Amino acid sequence: MKPDGLIKQVSLSVEPPSLNDTASDLERFQKNLSPLLDGRPLQTTLASLRDLGPALRGGEWQVVATLADIGDSWRLIRVDPTNHPSPVLGLAIDLGTTTVVAELIEVGTGKVLASRLVYNAQKEYGVDVTTRMMYAERPGGLSELRQVILTTMNEHVVALCAETNGRPEDIAAIVIAGNTIMIHLLLGLDPSSIRREPYVPATTVFPILTAVEVGLNVNSGAPIYMFPAASGYIGGDVTAGLLGTHIPDEEPLSILIDIGTNGETVLGNNGFLLACSGSAGSAFEGCGLEWGMAAQPGAIDRIRFDGDRLIYHTVDDQPARGICGSGLIEALGAFLQSGLINRSGRVNLALPGAQNFKGHPEILLVPAADTARGKEITLRQGDIENLIRDKAALYAGSRILLANTGMTFDDVERIFIAGNFGQSLEIEQAVRIGLLPDIPRERIKFIGNSSLTGARTALLSRDAWRRAQEIASSITCLELTIEPRYFDEYTAALFLPHTDLSLFPSIL
Amino acid sequence: MKPDGLIKQVSLSVEPPSLNDTASDLERFQKNLSPLLDGRPLQTTLASLRDLGPALRGGEWQVVATLADIGDSWRLIRVDPTNHPSPVLGLAIDLGTTTVVAELIEVGTGKVLASRLVYNAQKEYGVDVTTRMMYAERPGGLSELRQVILTTMNEHVVALCAETNGRPEDIAAIVIAGNTIMIHLLLGLDPSSIRREPYVPATTVFPILTAVEVGLNVNSGAPIYMFPAASGYIGGDVTAGLLGTHIPDEEPLSILIDIGTNGETVLGNNGFLLACSGSAGSAFEGCGLEWGMAAQPGAIDRIRFDGDRLIYHTVDDQPARGICGSGLIEALGAFLQSGLINRSGRVNLALPGAQNFKGHPEILLVPAADTARGKEITLRQGDIENLIRDKAALYAGSRILLANTGMTFDDVERIFIAGNFGQSLEIEQAVRIGLLPDIPRERIKFIGNSSLTGARTALLSRDAWRRAQEIASSITCLELTIEPRYFDEYTAALFLPHTDLSLFPSIL
């Protein structure tokens, strides 16, 4: 058992009762346990109280207590007989607007037993957070959205357990990194005030609830740790992402760009953290694109132009089913290199690979015969425009953050790109299309799903969880919609790489 | 609002947010609330967090917070807009083996809005606690018994709310006085170790759980306060009863006899408390008798012999439906006075009123024409024997307690008789049959359902709730089954009033 995780186990030998010593099970158990709890009180859950008697007698008064650090006290999650211990599992969840990714972790070793991505079933109620908040304002809407996400998360539990022969009741803790609105919807908190000036959420710091309270079908007393947010639009997913990058602990000025549905960007170092978000990035998650998808088996995650034709790679080398974020970035770059699109993203129908579909230009990625479903996989003119709008919003966000601190991209020593993408990404192409600034490439690092990494890190480290609280409270949030220069910056970035080519000197 | 109850309300004026002050709702609410919480931390429930935003905005930043004292901290149960407050209700419950009595209380005034008694639906699984514990040991048995009692309690909630036009979510706290086994079954705690030497329960002190955790359909974050027990057989119902009598606070040596299914007896004063229990008393609750019933409308609660015939009274003056505890005690006394039964309880068939039913003697209480169901109400020979066994067990229990302290009934200054009976009771008849000792009658007091009184008292007084913790831990328990003199005492008391008539000099 990792001794410094949010969950710890303690072995105990308990004195059996007799007619001369008829103290209750709990009393005699606590007498032995209390000295091991660093002075913090013990909170007993109903589930652990149910375990206690059978465990003490079944284990001949030798038991293992599973405890969760919940801040001011320890919560007793479970008691097992020493001669018949149960596995202790944890879930790390990235609760995203578009996708929900969960990892089932063996808490003792930190080993990831299984990992799983599904689309957030709330997608049916709107692609972005704003439309979902609007839906939540309808009568019954909030409760409906809550049920939908609970169903998605509980399906994760069932599937991950089935895959690993685990039992839901062995899941002793869940750490969730989610944006503020997703967490509000999960908990049934009215998000309407987040949508209106001055954009205030019900809370940014979430109490450590129990699974039964939230409605998650794991051990009923399992604590649900939700990463603290900085504001309504800078959520716990950003806090979790920052935790993993160590930006808040180190000197070098850095930028974290989370290419998710909400496109959060943070500029800072160990001295300050300045963040903004815009509904930008969902196209890079595949949202709203005909063939967009998450980085699941069969997703095109790499693509390049070999001078003659497009060469692609799919996740797990499966027949192509669609294209995910890293594939989309590389595709735009490759199209631009090959001339298949021009600087405003317009498809050149004169070139091979470009074609017409019901009067709209598109670019063929995979011929029908090579795909999983026997249908051509293409990127349409509208898809390309969506991607350009999203990359423009992300670039403009970084520019505004820098302008607010009187700095430029030249001052930035590291850029971390987070996203639920494939295994890797051709950084050059991300710069070519102007998603990333034209700085030395070695300063740019692709870090995958940093929110999920942060959630896993906190589950396995109490110190990391505490650090997350400090990080969230030290973030200053910038509201782009009331930032006067934002619209100009955005418009200027609606080209590949940018209207101002002097910003991209290395790109021809 | 009673300022010293377990539930308190606090009015707050909260600063509205602006673009220059975008702290979350909870943060600004807590800033104003914290100074009013006597230094104890605030525990936020999910339900109260859901209320917060709508209440702050609906009340134009003037709100009322409903808080529960849960020991080391305050639990936030609800937040209402000041201009639209909701009622704050509480439930006091006597969770008995045979009956479950609940009172719906307006916490602000202490007013009992409605009161309701139902039979514990677990009766179908066994009349006494032992048979229920045995059932709980079958596969699925514990969970089944738990569901059954939850259903009974949730029906109480629905019915009490319907009667008063209240809403279940306005019930902000529940205080339960129940014996240790009933509480174990309610919580799904395995009671099997209570049934076997050394008779140890899972716990005697129950954590303050939330309604959603326990499965009670009131405000999901409402704290469930369960009176602490002294042992597996001296439960929280006894603690609650003692709280109401003030025996533990005063000098006079006193006895509390709870004529319930488990027949608990406590001897003591402000210096010591000694308790025992035996499965004795359920006949006086009507259990196992052909016409036995609780003190509900139509129950014969008073009965006397006017020299010629039996005169009875029913609860609410309704047509007779059966006979309850106080009626049973008075009936036995009246039968004895009239000669309808002799000192061993045998019916004298020669007298009018005595009759034969399928070869068994019985005594007619109400002719068919006068009853609610058009059927004769009688007490049968077997019923009378059941009652004598129960009164013998209760009397023997008190004698053993006294013997253990080297005292006699002459040293006892007060006897409190608790039971879920009618409004009053002819004490003389209780002495005549030997249920109570032959001491000056003014020392004997009938106090009704003292467990329910204790539960109500604690709901309305934090000090009383704290005092209950001290009381429970200061009770010494005597196990009658391993007490060598008990069987002799019991056998000697199987007569009316007793085999040793010198113990009852005033009874002719």
C-alpha cells in the first residue's frame, strides 16, 4: 500500500470480548485504531460499520482497516479480515464535456488496471457547456442532465469492473477532475449563475461527499474527491492539469493549453497563474465533424503528406473509423503543405484528393474500401472551418494572457499541450496551422490527458491533493468575453497560420 | 426557533457578487456564516449546496440557514430565501420491537403537529428480538428485515406529512430511540453477536448518519440521531427513557420499568444506574393475545368491576376493537377482585362473564353487538397466562437489581412505569396482580411512552442530547440469563400477586 495516498490501510489486532469485557465491536476496534490516526478523528461510514462485526470474527480479531484522508478527519471505508482481504481499488475520472475517461487503479501499487473512454451522454443535450446550462434551466432539466451523467459514470464502473473481474464495492475512492459546469451538473447544482454576469458558481471547492450521496454505484461510503476549481469557467480539470505539469512549482514561465471542449489556457509559474477559457477546442475533440471521434481504436491519430498522397495511422492499427484530435491537427498541416487548402482553409478542388460532396468541397482521407464501415472518411469544408475557428480562439487566448502581463511568446519557456489525443503529435504541424506559436519546438510538449493524470496523481498522493487546493486558489481568471482586445486577436488568427505572418517567421 | 435544539436557524445577509468580486456563492455565504458557528467547522451537505444559489438570488442575498449540531461540527441542512422560508420539521421516533411511534414536530416551537403509531412490520418475522436476530442470520435475511423497517418508517413520513400538509424535504432531523437490535436491523448491522455470549453489539454509539445513507425519505442531508445504548440488550430506548425521568440527575433511588417487548428495568439515581432486560412485556403490548392491540382508537384502555359487571372505556370512545396494555393490567386486577380468575390465573367458569370457547375457558369483555367488528372481545386462559409470565419476569428483574445492590423495594423512593399504553392506569391494579411491588402508591408514576418523550426532548435540546451520551455510558448492565437467582425469583412471581404474600401485605 502506498503510504502517502488518499487511501491508506492499517492492520490491527483487536482484543476479543468476554463476559468481563463487553465493550462493543466498534469501541474495541477504535481503541486500537485511534493511536494510528495522527490525532485526527475517525468518521465511521455505515458500510464500514456493517463490515466490522463479520470482519472481526471472520478474521479471528485480526483485521485490515481501509481509511480515506478527508481533510480534518479520516473516514473508515471498509474493514476486512486479515486472512481474507479484499482488493482496494480507486477510480480516476476526467469528467469532460465531450468525453468521460476513467481509470481503474489498484491503490496499493498505483497500477492502472484498466482505462476506458466514453462520450458524455449529455452530448445529446448540447455540444458545449452553454447549451447544457440552458437545458438545465428548463423544468426538470437539471435533474435529467444529472441522471444522464450518473448513468455514464456508473456504466464506466460496471464495464471497468467486468474487464478486470473487480467488484464495485472494492472501489474505495473516486477522484474526479472536471470543469465547473460538469461538476455542477453531476451534483445537481444549479449552474445558471455561471452563465450570467458576474459568472459565479455555487462553489469552487467541493465537499468530499460519499458515493451514495452523489449516486455513484461503488462502495457506498467511498469519498468522492472533486478537484477544486478557480471559477465557473476555469475548473478542476485545469487544476488537475496544472498539478501534473508542475508549472505552479517551478520558475520557468509556462503555458498550459487544454485542447478540450472549453479550451482553457493558463499562463504562469511559481509566482502567478493567469487563466482564461473560451468554448474552443471541441472540434479538435471531433465534435461537430462528420468523421470526428475520440482517440479510440480505429481513430486516425497521425497523418502526413508524403509529397504524393496522404499517409495515415490509426489507434491500435485498426481499420479507420474516423479521426481524432492529433490526426485533425496533422491533417490541417498536411493539407496546407500540399496545397489541398489555402491559408483561409478553402479546399482546392483542382488537386487530387479534393472532391465534391453534394455541392460542398471535401478532402478524402481514407477510401471506402479501407475503412471499418465501408464508407469514405473525409474532412469537409465546414469541418475545416470549425477547426480554424477553434485554433484561432486558443491562440487568441494565449495572446491575451501574455498581453495582460506585458509579455510575449518569446518570454515563454515551455508550452504544455493537453488533450485527449492519440499517443503523440507532430508539433511542427500544430505550429504550421497557427494553433501553437512559432517558438523553438523543444519548448513545446504534448502531455496527453493531463486532467486524468492529475486525478490519478492525487489519488496516490495526499500531498498532491493538498497542493491542488493551493493551486486552485492561486489562479487569477480572465474573462475573455469582456476583454476588449479579444475579438481582434481572434479575427486575426482566422488564417493559417495567422493574418500577421511576421508572428510565424519559420513557417513558409 | 428554540435556540438550544439540535437544529438551529441563522439569518444572514450576504454580499452580492460583482465582476470585481467573483467569489463563489458558498465562499461568500460561509464568510458571513462562520463567525456565528462558535468555532466549529461547517459540514456542507449536497442538498444544502443545491439550495444555496437559488436561495441567495431568490431572497435577494438575504437567507436563512438551517443547521444541525452534529457534535464536532455543524451540518448545513438547508438554505432558504428569507422572503420565502420553509417550515423546519423534525421527527421523534420510538422504534420498538412491536410498535413504531413517530411524532412530527415543528422545530421552531416544539409543537407536536401529528403523532402516529403503527406496528413494526417486522412482526411477521418473529414477535421478539431473538427470532428476528435468527432470521437476520439467514442469507438475505438482514437486508430483508432492514427493508421492512425502512418501509414502515417511510410510510410514517408520508402519512404524517399528508396529515399536516408538510413536505418530507422539510424534515431536517430525525431522533430515534430504539433498542440496540432494532437499530442494528435498521442500519443493516449484523446482530448475530448480540445473540451469543458475550452478547456484544457492533456498536452502542451510533454515528450521526444522513437520511440518504440510512434510506429514510426526508431531506437527504438530515442527520439521523440514534440514542446511544448501554449494551446489546439495554438500548437507546432505555437511555431516552432515563433522560425523561431525570433519574440520573437526582438523589432519590428510583426504578424505571419499560413495559415493552423487551421489558427493560433500571435501578439507580445520580450515583449509579443498574439495568437488566428480559423478553418480557410484549403481552402487555397486546402481542400474542387474540384481542391484544396498541393504544389506538377503539382499544379498551380502562376496565373495572363495579361489583356486578365489567365497565370499560375505549380510546377516543370508539366502538371496542381490542384491548391495550393499561386495559390488560386493569382487567387482570378486576378479574382477580371479582373472582373470575384465581391467584394462579385460572378462569372460574362458574361465574357469569366466564365462558367456554372451543374447550378453552375465556372471559367476555365486550359482547359482539357492542364491538366495532361485531365479534365478541374476550381474554382467553392462554392470554392470561402470557400476561402472568410477563409480569413475573418484570417483577423478578427488579428484585434481582435490588438484590445486587443489597437493597429492597422499601428503599425505592420512585417507580416510573413506561409503556405505550392509554392515557392513564389504575396503579392499584398493577400492584394487585404483582406487576408492581406493594409500596406506597404515591411513589409509583405512570409516564407513558418515555422513549418517545426522550427523543422529542433531545430534538429540542442539545444539552439533553449530550446528557444522553453520558447516561448511556454510565449504565451497568446485568445479564439475567446468567444470574443464578433469577429463575427462582421468576417462578415465585408466577402467581397473583406472588407466592410469597408477605411481599404484598396491603393486598387482601
